Amino acid sequence: MIQKIPQLFLLTGVALASLVLTSAARADDAADNKAEIKNLQQQIETLRNKVDGKVITSTAGGILDGVVFYGNLDLSLDITTKGLADSYPAGKPVGNNGWMPAISSNLSYLGLKGTHDLGDGLVTMFQLETQLDVSATSGTVNTTSNQDTVVKGGLTSRNSFLGIANEYGAVKIGKTDAPYKTSTARLNPFAGMIGDNQIIMGNSGGDNRVEFGTRLDHAIWYESPNKGGFNFNFLYAPGQNRNNDNLTQAAGESSCAGGNTTPCNDGSFGTAFSTSLSYESGPLFLTVAYERHGNVNRVGDNPTSPTNDGQFLSDETAMKIGAQYRIASKTTIGAIYEDMRRGTSPVDSGNGVNIDERTRRGFWLTASQELTPKDLLSIGWAHAYATPGDPGTFNSAETANPDNSANMYTIAIRHFLDKQTSWYANYATTVNSSAAHYDLGAGGRGVTTDCHDGADSTNVHCFAGGRLQGVSVGMNYKF
């Protein structure tokens, strides 16, 4: 793409120069001038179409390669509130916890992808993709609910791979959104918005890290072709960690598995598997997915035991089924049921209370209505059932059977200016029960809203039971 654009300017310049010289030499022949002008215009338009199509072609060893330059730009103006009370028996939240305006860059990225024909039906393929922090300076994540040493704006920070494919499917190696995540992506019309269903779905802890809706590094995976409407995907990511407790980063990685900083005791895991099977026929889409994280370290959930403990190492799994159907009235409805489990239920060694907040069920219901060919209205409701235990927060103590269920509601309207450009407006709220602390903005937004007050990093506290709300107006451009 970058190479082709200068060619367009060069051809245009040559064409204009030729036109000037031709006009001087043939000023007496208007008919010939018109014919040459038309011919040059056709040449320019042909090259412009190739550039607009984002296809760069070159020859390597006599075999034609194709490379596509693509991207997604999404920015919004938001106003959100943490929805905390003025004070609690445990203390008063510090700072501004009410409505605050912000400008956010949401799931913006650039990428290159291409193929190389090896002959006999065999193709090499690649993709290099990086996040764009359009409205902020790129750097590491350092929020009160998510600390990560990965520079999201670094080269190839998003899905990137090298692979090979034929009629039997594709095998790729690199890093990618796991099949568990992509299996139900089409059931989330709010991707990147406040109200993204990942605020609750796949989110076992309620923070802005989505454990089972994530990208898996150092992975190898298989993608099947479509056979009779069926598609199958399977991914394997070795733990590659020399530490038996996964307390350090995997070999070759800068961040803990699970997306936090060292020590890796807040969700770091070893080997991971992710798989999905889907079926599509006409207006009907069905999918089932499963993912397992091995030896997840949750020592960080135990406030009274700073040392490691075997009960805080356990496999964590997630399973979900999803369905989507488009009816004749141009209405699309969808639903997901999810069940996340932890193999053992860790107990606080100080008081013997179950603090497993990872085992729970949840569901997502959504509907989108095409109002006009250019206007789409979408609504969604996510529910998180209560967990058997809870490590507690600043204003909620560890108790048996805590009321930590939550609901998230969202509504959005999107207007398409053309196939590539749209603007949207949406409202979302996360309604937490007294012991819950689900956030607003998990799943890819540049600006998130969580349970923590505005104190400095040494005194910041998470307050459960908040009713987070937000309004957002944004613009999206895809190319």
C-alpha cells in the first residue's frame, strides 16, 4: 500500500506532463486531445482502483504475492461515573468518583496481512497487527485494576502470525484472540464500547482483565475450512514457565500470563487450551466453546497469606454455548450461556472463609434492529450469578455465600455514513450487588471505569456495590 501510493502520484504527474506536452504540440487538433485525455484518465482510474482496493502486488520467484493493508480507527467522547456512595461504614471514597468526561481510543489498530502461493493448493499466509493509541501516548498499562508491562502500541502487539493452509484448513503460529473469544464475537454489537459484553462474559474477577476473552501469546492453532456449515478451531499455548507456580513470566514474555505484572500471583497460568465448534445455515448460527488455563496462581487473592499455598494453584475452565438468529423483520437476536469453574475453592488461611470468586455462571442476551439501511439499534443484558466465595473489598468483608451478582445493561444506535464510516451513541450501566465490583469498559477501551476511588496508589481502595454508568458518542472508520 505504502509503495503503491507514490506510484499513483508518479503516474498522475507523468499523465499531466504528457497532457501539457501533447496539448502544446497538437493545439490545432482538439479531437485528438480529447481522446488522449480520456485514455490518461482511464489509466489513472485503473491505478487508483488498485490503491483503493488496498492490494499490493509484487513478484517473488515468479509467483504472485498479495498483501493487504488494513485498519480500524475508533474514538469517542465519554462521560462516566463510578456510582459510589458518598461514604461507607468502612470509610469515605477519596477523590472524584462522580461524572467525569474523557476521550477514549477504542480497539484501534493497523495491520498487514498477505498470502504466498506455493502451488498445488498450498498457501503461506501471515499477519502483523498493532494497537493504535490514537488519543493517548503509547505505554504500559498502569490502572488501579490492571497493571501490565506490555506496550499495547508496540509493533505486532495484536494478532500476528505465520501459517500455512490448503483445502483441509490452516495451521498458524504466533499470538491470536483465542477460539473461545472469537466464537461469539458476532453476538457482541458493542465491541469496544462501554457496554461491551466482556464486562461480565468471560470475566471471572470483575476487573478490567477478561480472563476468558483474551489473546493468547506463544500459541499454535488450527482453523478448519467450512464444511457443510461447520467450522472447528483448536489452539494450544504451552506454559513455557520454569517456575512450578507460574510466579514468573513465561520464557520469552515481558508480562505475566493473564496480563499482570510480577510477582505473577494474580491469575498467571501455565499451559492453555482453547477450542470452538460452530454451525451456520441461513439465518441460524450456533456455537460451543471451551478453554482451560493450567495451574492458575491466585495467591494474590489471599490477604492474610503472603507466601505460596497449594490450594491457590488450580486449573480454571470456561464453557459457553451461543446462538444467533436473524428474522424476516431485519431483527437479529442472540444469546450466550457461560459456566466458569475453578478446580479448587481456596480458603483464607486467616478465617477459613471460602474466597473463590472465579466459579460462577452468566448469560448474555442481545437484539439488533435495522431501522433503516443505514441505522442500527442494539440492546444488551449481561448477568453474572453469585460465586461461592469472595476475597472481599475495602467495604465488603469475606463472608460465606456473598451477594456478588451483577447486571450490565446497554443500548446503542449506529449510523453508517458509508460501508467504512459510522458514528454511534450508547449508554451503559453496571449494577453491582453489595459485594460485587464489576467494572465498565473491559474488553478493549482506552479509558475504563472501575471500583477504585481516587486516592494515590498507596491508599487506593476498591468499593463494592457501585452502580457505574456512562454515555459515549464516537466515530469509527475501517479500511
